[in-house]
Amino acid sequence: MRSVPIALRAAGAAVVLVLAPMAGGAYADGGVKATVTPSTASPGADIDVRVQGCKGTTGTAKSPAFVADVELTGRDGGGNPLFGDTTIKSGLGDGTYKVTVVCDGRDHRDVGTVHVTHRKPTHEPTHRPTHHATPVAPVRAGGGGTAAFAAPAAPGVAQTTTESGLGTPYTLLGLGLAAVAAVAVAFRSSRRQAAASGTGTGTGTGSGTGSD
Amino acid sequence: MSSGTRPAGTGRLVTGVAWALLLLGLWLWGREVTEGPGGSSAPTHGDIAAVGRPLGMALPPAHEPIAPAAPRRVEVPSLGIAAPVVARGLDATGAIDPPPFEQPHAVGWFGAGTRPGAAGAALLVGHVDTDTRPAVFYGLSAARPGAKVRVTRTDGTVAEFTVDDVQVFPRGDFDASRVYGRREPGRAELRLITCGGSFDRAAGTYSANVVVSAYLTGAVTRVPG
């Protein structure tokens, strides 16, 4: 008779397991949306992708128009929008291309679009500055003249550090002193034990005075 | 009889000295491990500001951006930096070109970019050293949040910025948008950039950039005349 409640529970679990993906799937596809900015771009142009509706904080956006899949990242906490950027493929034909987003462990097909046209949109500047109009690379601002020595007197950063963190001389000095101290303590305690066993009790109590 | 009181007295003395040496050794080692200010090696990566930031220190509120004007002079009193500013452009790699090594005392400003005091990030670059001696931004990595940076502009106004972040960015993994881009919309910001990390003698370059980030907190208009 006990098998009936067990069977009922098992059946209930099976129903939940069957229905859950369907419910989750319907919600997810309806919730995820990808927005491309600018929505109309030229081949070779940079675009930004903003994805809403993913529960996680990472994902990927793909499109035949993109030069590479977009790695999406967002702020902590699920449910916030995810962001990424990439470039439209050069030499791509005009048209509308669909964007697919992979997040929360599944594909969300056709959740956004991007229009590609060879004619520059009117709101873009006609005079396109050189690729390096804003700085993009780290600066070269040092000749290395102070890199040879560590100078604690000057609060400088120009020091060669082959290891991160500990300065070797201080470490060795500190460990050496600690070793000397440990040896001294051990030596003293062995002498104390020798003195204690000399009085015959050998229990190791008291200091080395060995009161009789 | 006991082995005598004299060995016991010296025994305590030796024990005491041994403990003192042990504690001294551990203290010296601990100073190195915690890498506090005054440590003998500088961090090569990460958030320097976290090392010296007092807990719960409040930074002053941001000042509204002021009318743009080109910079003429920059001073960081807490680091002893006071230098003229010259406008610079980009080099072939897309990095701001600092003043030549023959002018190690001058600070470069990316002239095509934001002017100090206007909304956005104004970029100042200076050498940490030449191939023989320290240069204008040698002490930059010692900046800490709360430090003041004063920029005197061509219109006579002195714009005062407060440092809110000091970070080391390695060349190999360089986050240009965080170094050169504004961090909060609508705010007037300032970046002081120099080299740091370890020096690669073969390549002739440092391994990282030290970036001090500050935001506008005051402006004093010089009364003309």
C-alpha cells in the first residue's frame, strides 16, 4: 500500500519536469532582446550591442554581419543588461542581418537585427578622422634610468621588481633572525631539560633552578 | 644542589633575547608581506590606491564642469610636482606622445582631447625617468585618494582636482577605455599617466602605465589686473 503515495509523488515530479522546460522556454525567448547601436552601420564600422533579458552576467551575440562573436558582459546581478562591441565585416553586402544571443545556457535566435548599408548614415561625420584620433595604446614615458635600484627614500615607482611583493634582502634578514631565535630557544630548552633530569624528577616542571 | 642560579639568570636573558630577535624578524618579514608604504618594492599591477586608502574616507563632491581652457601648469603639492604643461599629439602607435627626454621637467597634455575642467577626461602624460635620472612624474605612484591636483589654465583660472583612483595598467593587457575614457558621465576628470612596473632593457620600455585619476572639485578664477 505504501507504493501508491510513492508512485503519485513520482508522477507529480515527472509532470513538473516535463512542463518546466516548456514554461521556461516560452519566457526566455520572449524576454531576450538585442539592440545594435547604430542600428544602421557601414561595413567595417564599430557597433555596440546591448542585450536585455538574460538572467546571467555573461553571454555571446552572433550575427553573420559581425566580424567576430561579441563577448557580452554586464554588471553584477542577473537581470541587468549585457553589453559588448564589435565591428561589421568589411565587404559585406547591404541588407538586414539577424542577431542571435547565447546566454543562460541556450540559444535565443533572431532576437535583434542590424542593417548594413554602404552609404554613410547622415548623422555620422563625413570627415572621418584617422584611426588613432583618440589614444588607444599605453604611453612610453620612461628611460629606465631609475630602474636599477630600489630607493626607499624617494617614493618612486621606477624600480625593477622581478618578484611581486617581498623584497629579498628583508625577507632573508627576517627569516634569518627568526631562525637564530628558534635555535636559541631550542638550545636553551634542551639545556633546561638536561638540568631537570639531573635532579632526578625528569618531569620538566619549573625553571632550570632545580630546587632540591 | 641545583645547577646554580647564575646559569638560570643568563638562561632567562638568552630566552628574552631570543624572543626579541624572533619578534623583530617576524616584524620585518611582516612589513614586507603587507607591502605598506615604505616597502622597498613597488606594485607592478593593480590598484595602488587600495594600499593607502583609509577606511571610509569620504571624497569631496564633484564640481560642475567649467568653461574650457588649455592648461599651462600642473601642481601636485603632496608629491612636490610643479611643472609646465605643453600640448602634445599621438605617436605612431596611437599613444600620447610625452614631451621629449630633453625636457624631462615638462608635462604633456593630449591637445586634441578634453581640456582640464571641461566634461570628460583630460589626459596629462609625463616621464617617470630619463635613461639616467628621475623625471617630472617620478613620484606619481605615491599619489593617494584625496590628494589635490591644481591645473592653472591659459585663462588664469586654477582648476582643482581631487584624486580618487591610482592604478597600474600592464602594457600587455591595457584597458584603454578605462585609462583614457571618462569614468562618470557629465564629470570633469583628469588623468596623470606615466610609466611603471619593471623596465625591460632589451625593449627599452617599462612594463606598465601608472594612471592617477582625479575629478574636478573646485575652481578659482584669477581676478584680472
